[in-house]
Amino acid sequence: MSVFAQAIDDLFADPNLAKDAVYLPEGGEPIAVRVIARRPDRVLDFGDARLHAETAIFEVRASDVPSPRPSDRFEVGGEMFVIQGEPIRDSERLVWTLDTRPA
């Protein structure tokens, strides 16, 4: 195991940083995972109106979720989220960053 992989494992094991979740791939079996969640709600300008978009960004280990796809879901703390857009993998290919919205 590389130093980077060990550091990632340590981050996801930290109870102050990561949360338990369930990954629900479309057409597959549920998988228990740990996620690091960010909830950066967005305010978008649309003409004269301002729209509030509720979003959640999840980071998940690639070893736990090898190939996430749009429309796959996560259950975190009793809330359901669906992946929107294409997942992005870090340069070391250890972590996926997933843009989600409430399901």
C-alpha cells in the first residue's frame, strides 16, 4: 500500500471527518461505504431571479466504489442523494468526487 493510500484510509476512518453511508448502484446490491460530505448550496442568477440549489459533494474511496455513474444513489444519515454529472477521480486515482442532489 502506498503512503497516499494509507493517508486516504486514515482520513476516511476519522469519525470527525467521514460518515457511514450506503452506496446504491443502479441495478446492483447496496454497499456500505464511508464518505466525506460537503454541502455547498449554490445560489444561481437566472435573469432577475436568484435560485437556491441544494447540493452535496461526496468524496468516496475508489476502492469502495470502483465505477460510480450518474443516477446511482447514496443514503447518508437517513437522506437519499443521487449522483448528477460525471464522477471525477483524483490524480492518484484513490478518491472519487461526486456531485449529488437530494433524491
